[in-house]
Amino acid sequence: MGLEWEIDSAGTNGYHDGERPHPLSQSVAQLNGIDISYQRSRKFRSEDMEQFDLIVPMANDVLRDIRYITGKKFDPAKVTLLLDFLFPKSGMDVPDPWSRSIGAYHEVYGLIDQACDKLIEYHTSPKQQ
């Protein structure tokens, strides 16, 4: 889309530091024309709150972890749950497809894709500039 955005991804629990995305996540992304096989997990850091303009957790437990990790650096104006872009002020979590069928991974991909389209639309609209 020609956006000059830097996008990064990080988890809050560190269980999978350095690992590639789940094989089913990679498969579904590839079917949608996106190669995520090169990605590696990293842990969210307190400095991320200062480094990035927007922090987009996919679930409320992650949001709680971000608040804890960042402490006094936490800036609520920079944080929006991903599905709030698709379902405003819903506070909904992106469902975790872990240990479910590939169909669940397709469903989650669809939600993320739609929410990202709305995020881009919101942050590129003339009202936001």
C-alpha cells in the first residue's frame, strides 16, 4: 500500500522466543500470499512503548502484560486492541487457534486481515493526518 510504516511483532510471555510462527500459521499466511517463515518471536520490552507510535495487542491478557512490563511508561493513548478496529470498543480478543484445526487458523487469519484493513484505513484517513 506504499505505507512507510515500521511494523514489529512481540509476545509478552517469552515461551517461544526465537521460534518461527506455528506451521499452520505459516501455511495459512502462504495461502494468502504472505511469507512469514523468516519471522522469529521476540519478547515485548518496556522500551517498545517509547519506540513505537502504536501498540496493538491481540488479547486482553497481553494488554495486561504490556501494562505490567511498561509500568510507568505505559501510555494508553498508544494502545488499542486489534479487534477494536473491526468492532469498535468491543474489547474482544483475537481467538487463539493453537491446538485447533487448520480451519481455526483460516478464521483467525480472516479476522486479523479485516482488522488490519480497518487499522490502516483509520490511520491513513484525512481526519488522522
